[in-house]
Amino acid sequence: MGKVSGRKCPFNQNKIKLIATEIKNDVLGCMVRILGENRKQLLAANKKDLDAFNKDDKVMYDRLLINDSKIDGMIEAILQVQAKEDPVNKIITDKKLENGLQVINKTAPFGTIMIIYESRPDVTVEAAVLSFKANNKILLKGGKEALWSNKILVNFWHLALLENGLSTNYIQLLTMDRTETQQFLKNPTQHIDLIVPRGGEQLISFVKEHAKCAVLVSGRGNNFLYVDQNADWKNSIEVILNAKTSKISACNALDKILVNTNLLDYDNKMTDLKNILKNNGVSILVDSNVKNILKEEPLILEESIWKDEFLEMKCCIGSVDSTKEAIEKINKYSGGHSATIMTTSNKEASLFMEQVDCAAVYKNASTRFTDGGQMGVGAELAISTDKLHHRGPLGLNELVTNKYYVFGDGHIRE
């Protein structure tokens, strides 16, 4: 079994005491200070990870890299969470029943959350700050490629906890290989209430296969954009370029483009789309109908490619004859993350947005907005594509469950 970083302190594994909001915010303030004062140490640790990494994998390398801008982002994320209202112990409903019972439904911590993620050390900060403010314990299982970066970040968290008289067990780093992780998921050595796998299809499948507790799926994109026959073409091109090229390593990046064959001047616009994408470094694959126009472009040979998340400068272009057909294709192949319709028709937009089964649906906007900060949620643990218990950005308010408090006076049920 891999080691758990940090000093061991007495800690009840199954019950986590509620911490006063002031103390939680003091811990976050300490973490902000520690990050600011120890930038050089963090950058040096990250350099160890970068030096050992295969730079040919540009997407993973970009995720792994820490620089001053990313440290500033970590600090800003902590400050935003610190400023937010405590999500724990808030009254959801308060009812006095006819029989005299007082029934109060209040928010409550999950308990222990395990997050499994690859490459991104900033997740070590974002996941921990959200989980801790929501009064959860968090087990951080980062990838081996970010080992040194994650170790020093968790050490920073431990310093902040200890300064405020709290156990370091609230935030733990799990350093296990694949086999050890599998055994831990099958037979956990401590109580776990929720697991969030944040990554590709292979990671998600691995966790769902072996976990013995609730799993909340996150991370897979494979996002679609549909150009309706009523679309503004100039807007469509701008949105496509932003969604596809602004950050290819993001789970909210665009992978598939569907174009309505009834679009005015369809053939020329398909050629225009091809040229613009290729001039911006994006390779394309086309379906058989589009191939009749873009004769030199490679044909999609396997239907399964419509399910793939590329995370590279590559996309598929397909044709549809109606919004209904676009909806059916998206619901069949997408990752349930994000989908956009480009249209000037409110009727077509409503049909699309109501019937596409994704966590976020857009009218005339880039899928790149599916992000906690961009959607007004703030820092996020992940983007959930599950429907229970929450879908979309998992922010501070989504990292709690609920609990009923029922007050009686010798009440019995007749």
C-alpha cells in the first residue's frame, strides 16, 4: 500500500466534527500566505516533475506545468472560497407539522471524499479548499507525473492546518500505483463516502469497476456544436474557433461539429469552415456526406470515433438535415458534458436546449464557458456529467448533502 503523506494525528475516520467557519477561513488565509511565501519551492518541485515528463505529450505537459500565473490562480481560488458563505448547517426547509413535530432539513458534509485525477497540481489546491470549507475530509490521489508538486502543496496545506490546531488528516495525499489504488478501492483502509474520478474514459471506467462506494463521474468532454440552418455564419466561425483552439487540454473543448444541410450556401460554407480550421492548425475528419464536398479530407471510417474525446487540434465534421437529427446524434455519442446550437431561431434553440442531454447546453456561445469560475459558481472540484447528486460544476455549495432534524415531545406514530 502506498504511503499517505503528512503527520499522523488521532482522527475519527467515520465522523468529522463541524469546524467553526472562522477557523476554516483562518486555515485558508494561512494557505494563501504560505503559497505566496514559498513560490520558489513550489516551482522547484514542479520542475522535478517537468524534467521527468515526456514533453511530446503537449496536453498533459501543459496541465502539469506550474508558473507564477497558475500560482496566482491557486491563490485567487482560495480567496474566492474564503469569501463565500459557509455551505454547512444551512436550513433548507423548516416545517411545523399538524401533529406538532418540528422538521428541519439542513445541509451537512458528505464526510470523506476521494478524488482521483491526472497531471494538474492546481486540482490539489482547488479540490482541497472546496472540500475543507464544506467540512469534508479529502483524499487526493494525483498522478505519479505530478508527485513532487502535489507533495509540496499538501505539505503547505498541513502547515496551514497545524497552525490552526487541526489534524492534517483533513487533507491527505495518497501515493499509490495502479495496483495499490485498485486494492484500495476494493478494500479501503478508511471510510469513504464519495469518489470523484476526474480524467479520461479509461480512468473513469477503472474507478467505476473497482469502487465500493458512490462514484460521481467527471472529466470526459467530447463536446458538440450544431450549426442550424438559421445560424449567423460569422458568429458560428468565431465560436467554433474559440471552442476548438483556445485550450485543447480542457474537458470543455469542442470535438464535433454538425452542420445543417439546409444552411444557405451550404457547400461554400463547408469549404470555408474547412479552410479556417486548417489555417488554425486543426485537422479534420468528415462523414460521407461532407466528403462529397471536402473531397480531400479523410473519411471517418469507424463510427466509434464520434464518441472519442480528442484533447488535440483535431475535430470531426458531420452533416444533419434537422435539429432533431442533431439532437439524436449528440445524445447518442457525446460525453454528456456540453453542447452548443448556433441559431437565430428561438424555437430551434429551445428544442435543442430542452432535449440535448448534457450538463450544460448553449445557444450561440462557446462550450469553453463550462467552468465554475465562468458560470458564476467559483472554484470547482470537477464538472459532473452524472445526474446524481448534481450535474455541472461541483462548487462549494454542491459539496454538501442534507440531513433532517426532527424535534418532538414524546411523539409516537399511531
